[in-house]
Amino acid sequence: MLSAAATAAAKIKQTPVAAAISAAAAIAAICTTVATSYHRNKLEADAERRHAYMRGICQRKRAERDARRLVPFECNVDPELQALIISLPVHELVQGIQSHRFTSEQIVRTYCQRAKLCGERFNSNAEEFFHEAIEEAKEADAYFASTGQLKGPLHGIPISVKDQFDQKGADSTCGMAAKCFHPSAEDGLLVHLIRTAGGIPFVRSNVPQMLMVTETRNDIWGTALNPYNTSRVAGGSSGGEGVLLACAASPLGLGTDVGGSIRVPSNWCGIYGFKPTPQRMSTVGLTNGMSPQYGQQAILPVAGPMGRCVEDLTIIMKCWWVDALWNRDPYVPRMPFNDAIYRFAAMPKATTAQSAVPALPFVTCGPLLAATCAMTPSSLSSASSIAPSREDDEREKSPYPSMAIDVESGARSRTSSLNCGSAFGSLAAAGGFNLTDPSPRPRSSSIPHIGSSLFGGASAGMLLARPAAEVPTPLRPRKLRIGYFTTTALFESSPACARAVQEVVASLTEAGHELVFFEPPNLQDGAMTLMGLLSCDRGLEAYIRGLQGEALNDAYEPLYQGSIMSTAARTELADSAERQGMWRLAGLVRATGVKNAFEYKEYIHKAKTYKNAFVHAWQAANLDALICPTMPLPALPHLTTARLIPAHCYANLFNLLHVPAGSVPVTHVRADEQCYTSVHRDAFTDLAVEASAGTAGLPVGVQVVALPFQDELCLHVMGLIERTNGLHEHVSLTADQA
């Protein structure tokens, strides 16, 4: 019967009608294949033409910048004066202008020359405004000469600006061709506040394409090189800022942070950086690095300062937290910078004598701030406190030692340095008390100022009012309870990064603070939740749309390939990774990828749940602050950062939590620390082992974290670490003959 059926089928196939149908089907299949191939080829050709067009825009923009470099400007500043200028922190530069030690023009010319050299050598710069900055400096000097007054706490100081902040006459390219040749008509809000305070934007710093990776690389400005080792990345997305500051080519800079973008380059370039509480800052005047329609709000970006000492970081925050910001952006709570908390970690305590202290007219809101301002001097001093050691006292009397490093020869020479610790001593003297002496020593019957008196009145800092007949009581930093961890199960720290935390813990313990081990609960859950929220669109759609036809940078390739993986392939890969014990890879694969609206809301809920668990653990441990590595590895080789995504959990966890965090440089990788070990057996470990070779001499820092809205306390702890362990050094530019 089967053979008969086969014979009948063969006869049917041989009929003219069946043959015609078969032939038509074959022809249709061929036509479809040809049409599909033609369409694919046409799309690829169109894409390549678009890529070439966008590359041309990038080349034109860079050529425009380079042409401006050919217009010379003179740096007629004595070399010894230049060396002095780059050795001083910003607040002492302003004092130098006021005391006629040097002029704003001399400061600006010095830094313009260094920034030009730095940009040519390390690709740190985007657009440069050296000539305009020199003219602004002349105007600042003329203003001071005619009025005897300073414009503000940044009077005549050159400020470098990340290529994301809107600035009059400049493109905010975000490393993207589509944003070239669209200069801002006015300064953005945050740049405007810097100018109002007397600052002079003089150079814009290089960034990654679209700002979303920790390697600063784009087709406009090129790849930023780490000045300690040019085979290593500078970090990102504020990588250009890190390079400029590491080379003493800028005294102070503006960065942003959505996943470690201030703290990672600060850590890898050996500088200081601070990420404020996002809800306490405005994003008005910041250009979005992706599609304008990308309304992601689960992980908030935030602007913050990057500098060469903690004291200078606070100047930027004081310039930003003013009425002009709150009036322009009413969604930001009115919380002025609280100097009492920053200087002394002063915290509110119950008191019945609050009526003796008049309210401060400029305090507008914030329960912690209001409670602190309502304290009497006696209630402030009743907090547990410690007196700085004799060694700390000597540090305040003399400049910090600094190392100028010649990257060609590896030689290091001792130079004069940033004397940021002296701010604490001068503060005590101005306020009528001595931080190094536990006994009260009133020197004046006037109300003591907390903060620099350089600009006079309440604008310089908060006033602690007291009854006229009361003898002043000295304010002393209180004893803190600080948590710490050196490594995590998700991605173990390298020896140098763990040692950095251990050294800080030992120093703070010796200083009288209480250090307790504390590891964030379920850190892997937090890290994977953040990755899930930032990768919810298929094929990096928000990124691709923002590029408008420009080719996606190769630094994004691992992320892109992961984003286009089908659900079935993703599940199969994750299951396979789990069977082989590679649970880090499995977790990352499951967390990333396209999500529908419900799944995205599930991740929002996961984020809220994790925040609650973190705060509960923090409060149960009764912590004031937390210290941990900023990154588990020193600066990585080029094109490896996107392949080591789990390593970023130390930094981006605190973006998920929306808490303030900062990075403080404390040490360098030793020759015997160029290694890495892990219990994990996967590609991440293999790459970390490879990346750890050749890292001797690279800077390593620690990260400081506080709870939301406790920014001043975070900066206070950063200052404590700076005074005991902080580095103050810069990389040489052409044997430092800048």
C-alpha cells in the first residue's frame, strides 16, 4: 500500500500543473532571497554612508578645535610662580589674589598652558577656551583693582567643565557627532552659578560616546589616556576631568555621575571626587547623552565636583546650593551647605535651650539642617569628640608632601603641595578656638564663624549664635562610628584596593573613631537590579536613537551583543553558566535584556526593596558613614571596562541607592600587588588576572558613603581620610616644564 501511494504521488508531481506550481514556488523563493539580500545590502550601504557622514562631522569638529590651538597665547609667568600656583588649593589661590601675591591672569595663563599640553599628550580636552578665559581673568583683576572686592569664592579661578554641561558658545557633544555644531546660547544653570561665584570656565573635558561606559573614547576627541600609564584607561564618563586634574592642568572641575562616572576616574587618576545626593542637585543645563526621549528615572544622574583636595570640592557645593538654583529648579529641596556638619560632624541633639539661639534667616528647610542650626554651642560640644594628634597638628602647620611624577622616567621628586588641611587650623583660629587643644580658649567675644571669613558675613559660612554673656565653648569633631568592607563575594578586590581600605581603617581607629565591619546586604541583588534597569530596551535602542546614524563605539560592543540576545538564547546561556558554576555570568545574563512595562515595574520594586534593606542594615549597625573600595581593580587596559561589568558594583551600587559618595586617593599599587585571585572560575576572573599585570605605581583610593542628604557628613569623613592618608601629587608634563 505504501509503494502504491508513493507511485501516485510521483505521478501527481509529474503532471504539468504540479510542475508549474513547483517552478513558480522555486522562482518566488529565489526572488525573495534576492530581494532580502538586496534590502539588507542597501540598509548596510545606507548605514555605512551615514556612518561616514557622521565621522566627517567628528573630524570637522576636532579640526576646529585644533585650529584654535594654532593661535598662540603667551604664558609670561615666572616658572617659580607657576610651580607655586599649581601647588596651592583653590581657596589659597583666592587668598593669594586678595593679598596681591599673584593675579587671576597669572593663574589662568598658567593653567591654560598646562591644559593645552595635557590635551595634546593625553587627549583630555574637548573644546578649549583659553583666549576667552585670559580675557575674563583680566576683567576679574580689573574688577578687584577698582572695587577691592572679590566676585565670590571662585574669583578668577579657572574651572574645567565636562563636555556635558551647557556653556555659552560651546557644544555639549557628550562624545556624539549629532551634538556637534549646536552651541549653547547661554550658560546652563550650574555653569552660570560657577561664573556668578567668579569662576572662569577655560576648557571642556573629554567624555565617552554617550557617557555610559567607564572608558573615555569617542570619534571626536579620541581616547583619553591615563597619565600614570597610557596603556590604561582614565575612567569615565568624567575621564577627561580626571586626566586634567591628575596633571595639575586644572585646579577644579565639574563632572557628573550615574554609575560611578565621577568616582571611578577620580580613583584611577589619583584625585578627589564627590557625587552628591541626586535629589539635592538640579539637572537643568545638563545635556542628555542618549535619546532626548529616554526618560529613565530609576537611576538618577547627578553633577558633582572633582578636585585636588576635599576643601575645594566643598567650594563648588556651596556655590551650587544657593537661592538661584532653588528658584530655577523648585524640585530641589532648599538645603544650604551645613558647615557645622562638614567641619565638625555636628549632629542635632535634644535640648531645652533652643530658645536661646535665634533662627538663621537663610535657613529655609531640611529637618537635619534646621535641628543643627538650632543647637547651642554647649549642645554641640557635648557630642563625643577627639582632639587631633600631634602629627595632625604638624600637618596643619606645614604643607602636605607632594610627588611630581615624571611618567617617562618614573622618577619622583618632592615638591610643595596642596595644603588643604590648613583650612581646619585657620578655621579654628578664626572662630576663637583651638582644635588641637581640648581646653576652651576664647579669643573674642564676637560670634564665631564656621567657615572661611574670606568673603565676610553669613555668606562665608553658617553662624552659631550664642547668648552674649556665655563663654564660647570649643567645637570639636565628634567621634564617629564608621562601617567598612574591603571586598565582596560578587567581585573580590585586588590586594592594593583591599590594602587601601585597611590602611584607612587603621588610621581612623588610631585617631579615636570606631570602625566596624559592615557589608551591604545582598550586594549582588543590588548590582543586578541596577543592570536590569539600565538595560531594559532591546538593542540599546535609547543609545542608537541618540547617535542618529553614528556608529556605536567599540567600547559598547559587549553590551550591545548582550542586549540583542533572544529570550531563548539568554535562558539557555544563563542555565549553561549556572551548570558550570559561573553564577556571576548567569545573574548578569538574566538581569539584562529587553523588558516589558510590567517587568520594568518589577525592577523598580526590586530597587525600592533593596533600598529599604540597605537602610535597615545601616541603621541596625548605627553607622555614620561607610568606607570601601571605589573599584576592586586599579586602572584597566583599554577596551576592557565593558567586559568587566561586575567589577563596577562597588561604585554603581550607590547610584542605585541615591546616596552621597566620594573617592579619596590614598596609595599606589606595589610591585608585589600586581596580581589577582578569585574563587570564581569564569571569564571575568581571567580578564582581571590579565589586567592586574603591569599595574605597579597606579593610584588607588577608597570610597566614602553616607545616607541620603548627609552630603556634608560624607565630605567630613573624606576630609578625615585626606588628613591621615590622602595623596596630593600630580603627573609631570614634559618633565614639569609647563
